[in-house]
Amino acid sequence: MYEEARRSDVSGWVRNVADGSVEAFIEGDESDVEAVIAWAKHGPPRARVDSVRMEKSPTRNARGFMVVG
């Protein structure tokens, strides 16, 4: 997701969760955010994506995209 987010020029973060899921906060132009979400629904090669859940949240004015946690 990090590489896809950087290509799509969005800001925010992504992290792996102990249960094997991935959590991310993404902000930017709507079309760029939608592109990252579309990618997440399939994931990288060899990934298994069972579902993608989205929630709207207030803008945080993040700068850049990073892997956290």
C-alpha cells in the first residue's frame, strides 16, 4: 500500500495489525484516494483480501505517506 499511496500522491499512514489485517489513514484528492482504495480491494500479488472497510474521518492535514507501528 505504501508504494501505491506514494504513486497516487495521497498523504497518511498504513500499519499492520496483530490480527493480520492492515489499517490505513488516507487523505488527498478524491480521485487519488479512490485509486488507493480500489488497489486495496485486490492488494499486491499473493495477498488475500477478504474485505475492505472504510470510515470517513476529519481531515488531519497529513504530509507525505508513511508506514507506522
